[in-house]
Amino acid sequence: MKRKCGGFTLVELLVVIAIIGVLVGLLLPAVQAAREAARRMQCSNNLKQLGLAMHNYHDIYKAFPIQYRINAIANQPLTQVSWILGFLPMMEQSNLYNQWSHNFSWNTGVNGFQADPRTGPDITNPREGSNAWLLGRGLSFLQCPSDTSPAVGGVALGSRQINFAGATGNVKIGITNYKAVLGANWDYGSIQVTTGSWGRSRFCGDYATLPADVKAQYPFRCPTGFMGRGNDFQGIPTRMRDITDGTSNSLMLGESSFSQNALSSWFWFNGVLATAAFPINRRAECAGGIGRSLVAGWEACWNDWPNQQGFSSLHVGGSQFALCDASVHFISQNIDLATYRNLATIQGGEVVAEF
């Protein structure tokens, strides 16, 4: 007698396939959530390390890093740099810092970085050790691993190809997700926050009293928060004693998606500051961005910096910040805007609610 071979019927096979499909469908979101949790933890760790390094810097120099400076000595080259450049040794990047020459700053002209003889004949492929080479470095501790969208133009993460500051040809620019908090004041585009404690700068006083030439560069010259530059264009350091609102009630550094904003290069003084005048994860306003998803709108309006100079992230629902005590907090995009702005000032005298 012949033994019958066992096997699946077509119905049984389809049921098994369906069950496997359901299990995979349940598993993949869990895996993706676990990966995002790990990326968010790494981002938080980046900010924590930056915050602690800020305190180490303060212990050594008795002030936090200067944002922007001008060499006032006659016949000396102009020097304009971001706080991150002088901060590199605190992040164990002394070798990079030591290669920077203040004789060839970021700006154009005779002393611009493209005039650096170390660059070689091709500024788009500069020789190692030149200022142009240095400013193209993508530094991992300045980048959130969740911000995986390609930079505008499809350039690989860690750099962006732009025709920067009139340089001949496209120059590779290293970018940052972490920016110092300028304050809560703003006077460009569709956002004007210039009154009360949010608009009162320890450098300049009240906005209403400022001359026209200062108002034209407000708030970069008149910050109300942790960092900026003074009314005379000089970089003025912030000291621990200046944070009269309390270090645990004042924002120091925050996360900003480089997909959102053209001003995101780590070496450039205007690329390392953002303001809390804007709500977190504010949608793009330019014509090309209206009606698109959040990130697609940002990318379409990438050069609309007057309306996109706030804090943002690709984490769901908010952005991460380091406070002046170096603690790191995730702040929801739904935070009360007044509370958020109060956190961004360091001498506002506001009573900060829980956040």
C-alpha cells in the first residue's frame, strides 16, 4: 500500500504567508523605533558632551567661548569666527584647531580663505591643512544621527556644496546640528519679537532705544540669550555670573536640522546661532514649501533664513537642548511659546514654568 506524501494545501500556504506578513509588519516598526531611540540617545550624548566641554572651557578661561571677533590692530587681517572653532580643543580636536590660520579668515577679499596659499590651485579640492580644507570637515560630534536627509543638492551627510562667500567654484562646507541660543528676540521676516524681557539685551538695552544701524543687524548684535556679539560688533564673552535667570532655567545649546536652514556651517559665525523667537519645528513659509511635508518644506525654503532661523529636529515631536547647567532635555514642539522664550533669555527675570 502506497503511503501518501504530506504537504500544505494552497489555503494553508496562503494562511502561513499572511501570518508571516503580519508578524513582519508588527516587527519592523518596533525595530525602527529602537533604532530611533538609539539615535536620539546619541544625539543627547553629543549635546551633553558639548555642554560639559563648555563648562571645561569656562573653568580654564573664566568665560564661555566668544562668538565672533574683530582684530582691531592696524594692518592686521580681519578675523571672524564661530564659537565652535575656538572650542575645538575642548572636544579633543586640537590638531584641527592648530591648522587654522587667522591670516585667512572665512570672508572674501585679500585675506579670504580662498587666498590661503596652502589651498593649492583647486579650491573645490583643497590641500589638507589649509583653511578651505578645515572648513569642509564634517565633525561627528556636531551632527545628530537622526538627521539623515541628504543636504540640499544631494551632497553626502557631513558636507554641503555651495558657492560660499563669493569663493570661486563650489566649496565643501562642514555643517552642524547644534547651535548656541541667541535668545528670544528677532526682527527679520515674518517674526518680530522686540519688546519686554525677550527683546532686552544686556549688550544693547531695549530695542526701541537702538539706532537704525544697530536695528538693521538685530538680534545678532544684541542677543538676549546665552551667546551672540555686542553692539560694537565685538565678541563679548558670557560668564557664569551673567546667567542671572539660573543655569537650570536658561538654554545654552539646541538642535537645528541642517535641512531647515542655509546657515548651518560650523565655522561661520552666523551659522552656529538660532533663536527661540520661532516655535520649535516651525513649518516653512516660502511659496515653494507651503503644502509640503515638514522636512520637504524646509528643504524647499532652505535659503529663506529670515523665516527659518529657529530650532528643529528630525526626532518626533520636538528638539533636544542643553541648558546652561549642561543638563540635556527634550523639549516638545507643543511647549507654551512664552515659556520657551523665557527659557531662552539669561537675564530676563521671568518665572519659568515647568517644561
